[in-house]
Amino acid sequence: MRAKLDAGEFKRIIDNTKRFVNKDAFNELMSWIYLEIDAKEMFIKATALDGHRVSIEYAKLVEADESFVCYIRPLIPKVTRYDNYAELEVNKNRLYAQVGESIIGYVQPKGKFYDVDKVLKDLDGERRLGTIAINAKYLKDALESISPCNGTRKIAEIDVYPPCHPVVIRSGRKGEPDNLKIVLPMNARD
């Protein structure tokens, strides 16, 4: 079972999911990134979860001989600007990831990954209240600027208004005025 994709895209999907793994989880599969290779549709799906949040990233495949699933650690071969492709190959119970001249192997863990698709299907059945398009960097900066309150927990209360209105992020201690971060909306892609 083999798949090939753009090396930059491989790095992107791993980088964008690796913050969502839980290295200390009781469920060992949460310390891995779950890869689903779809040879028919020619895409790869990377999923990571830590019990509190989920990240799902997609990328197109250049080639794949068949559909398969496998697990990968967040540590991957170094991707340079000179590397064109990343190749994934599953042989027996091992995944080999190769980029350029670098190759890393991963013994595949046993068990079944959490059914994230079921959670998404359950959400699809719910009524969506609205969609607001926001610059991701601005939202990230606003959330990262919240100081820890009462210890190490950062708590943000997010007020979402109708489309074309700002998102208001409130933080602070009870009984004191709210600290506010306001992120203005952008035009949506559709």
C-alpha cells in the first residue's frame, strides 16, 4: 500500500494537526495522527484529537495504489524547499514515510481510532445558527493574548453575533470588568 503527495502539503497537514495529539493520553491512539488515504478520490485526510479538540486536514494525492489507513507520529522526515514529494508505504504493520533521502518508520499501534466522522454527522443534523468569516491570524492573536486567570486556565467566552458583525471575546475574573478582544468579520468565500 503506497501513496505519494506533494512534500509541502505533507508537511502542512502534519504541522496543522500535531498540536492536537495528546502525548500523555490514557488512550495511546491519541498520541498519533490518523491518516486515511482515499485512492478513488485521490486525497489524504489527517486527523488528530486529544480529548478536548479535533483537527482534520486534507491534501491531494499525486498517486495511490489503493485506499488504506495508518498512523504517524508528529515527527516526520525534514521537508526542504528542494523536496518535491513525500511517499508513504505500509508494509505489514509498519508505515514508512520518505521525503527526499530521509526515511522514518513507524510500527503501527493496535486499536481503532475514534470515529470523528460520527461527531461531524451529528453536527450536520443540528441547525447551524450562522457562519462568520474571520481572519485566522487575528483570531489566533486575540485568543493568545488572554492572560491566565485564577491559575493556568485560560478561559474565553466568545460572543457570536449575526454575520457581518464582530466576534467579541471576553475574559477576566468574576466580579471585575471583562477584558475584551474584538475581531471584525471578513467576506466569506461563498
